[in-house]
Amino acid sequence: MVEVVSSGGDRVRDLVDGRHTDSQARAAAQMWGVLWNWDRVPLVDRPAQPGAAIAVREDSGAVLLDLEATPVGSDYVATTPVR
């Protein structure tokens, strides 16, 4: 499963630090039969966005990658969309 969101950092924080009793958590628990815990893992020593990290599900069966957790100077560049 791949999830694309506008702010991966916010989603990582939601998974790791969020309440495990909200409607999304209950729906996931019903679907999978278990409510998974998630851990924040730094990808590099100096990410493109300070404090950015990835979230890894406790069974290592899923990872949420925040592109801002990649190293400074990588090919990924965070940009603001032009309207």
C-alpha cells in the first residue's frame, strides 16, 4: 500500500504520536484485526527538513517515507506549488 500526502512529516507524527482511538485507527484495526504501533526512524543524520523521519510499522510490513527525510543535497528538492 502506498499513501501519498501533502505533508509526510505530519503523517509520520500522526502515526507515531497520534491517538490510537480516532476513527482512522478504529477502521484500520477492524480491517487488519489488530491496531499496529508505529516507530519514528531517522533516515539520515541531516535530513532535508530538520526533524523529518520515516515511520515504520511494528511488524516492519509497512513504511511511510517522508521525502523530506532524505539527505540534504539529494535529488529530491521540496518545492512549493505555484498557483
